[in-house]
Amino acid sequence: MREPVRDKERLRHIYDAINRIQGRIPTLNLESLLQDVLVYYGVVKNIEIIGEAVYKLSKEFKEEHNMTAWEDIEGMRHVLVHDYYNIQPGRVLHVIENDLPPLKAQIEQYLSEMDEQ
């Protein structure tokens, strides 16, 4: 069973992984993302970390905060880990550009709410 007391720690892991990605990719385009294979796979690994941290969040937390697409995030992690040979760089870029900014805002809100308690 997942521990609710660890939810804040998992949220911090998600937040830190997003910051690592956003800090490493200042100009977002496919060419710059693919220029260095180690950078590319570093980004992929951080997206995996986000998915794993989401998986480790308590069921109660995810149910209380159901406006976040938790299942989609976990699903992306499964694709990156288990179907690594089918990873599409364009999809990774899409996640960076379109999915991470709103997720970061949600995580910031959740952490702020926890700090107020």
C-alpha cells in the first residue's frame, strides 16, 4: 500500500524532474532535442521518473486531485520503459511543450496546499 505521508515527497520528485527537463532544453525543437543522444535520454529518464512518482502517489491523493491526468502520466512511463524501442521523439517533444507546463502548475498548487496544512 502506498503511504499518503510520502505524497509530498513524490510531488517534489515530479516537480524536480520537470525543472531538470525545462532547464536543460531552453529552445524546444526536435533538432535541439536530438542533437545529443545523452541529453535526449536524460529527458526521457526524467519523464519516466515523473511517471514512477505518479504511480507511487497514494490512491487517496489521486482521487482527491482527479483534475490531473494521472493515468495518462503513468501510461507514458510504461511506454518509455517497456516499449523503449518505439519511443517517438516527436511525442517526447509534445510532452515537454504541452504536458509539462500545466502539470508543473498543478504540482506547485498541490505542494502549496500541503504547506498550508
